[in-house]
Amino acid sequence: MEARAYLRNARIAPRKVQIVLDLIRNKPTDVAMAILKNTPKAACEPLEKLLKSAIANAEHNHHMDTNNLYVSECFVSPGPTMKRIRPRARGRAFRVLKRTSHVTMVVKEHE
């Protein structure tokens, strides 16, 4: 039995989110929460909310014991990219890509 939570269109680049997800994969949820609280990365705040959501889904929808949960899967995929223009010298324009992320987190109970 597993519980999932999704974060769609997060305004942070996927490669920045991936660094933090690698820290919490296969960890118990209380350890993962402590890691997210004490890591100075911009991705930690939305991932903390996502982990809380996954734990709440497990407890409410699947009646799992929250003390035995661990992060079994977590991955990020690129969302839509917003294209913006940056003015440059001699009338030129450079494109700025503002990347977004779709994050999926799955929690399971220990056997």
C-alpha cells in the first residue's frame, strides 16, 4: 500500500529540486522532515509541504500508521518553461528560460 502526493508547476528548476530529493529518498518520514527543515535550499520549503501532504494522504485515505512510513519514491520532471526576454547591447534580445517542476512523492509503510 502506498500514498502519493504531487506538486505541479513549482517555480524552481528541476535540477535544483533533484539535489534535495536525493537527500530524502528511502528515509523514514520523520528523518526526511528533519533533513528538509535543516537544509538551506530553496526547494526545501515546497518539498516539506509536499511530504506533509503525502503523510496526511497515507493516514486519511489508506489508514496507514504514520510512525512506520518512509519515502519510497520521489522524483522530479520538468514542467512548462516560461520564456522571457532580456534586453542586451546594441538592440539585441536574449532569451531567459524560467523553468518549472512537477514533483511526485510516494510514501509506504515498512513491512
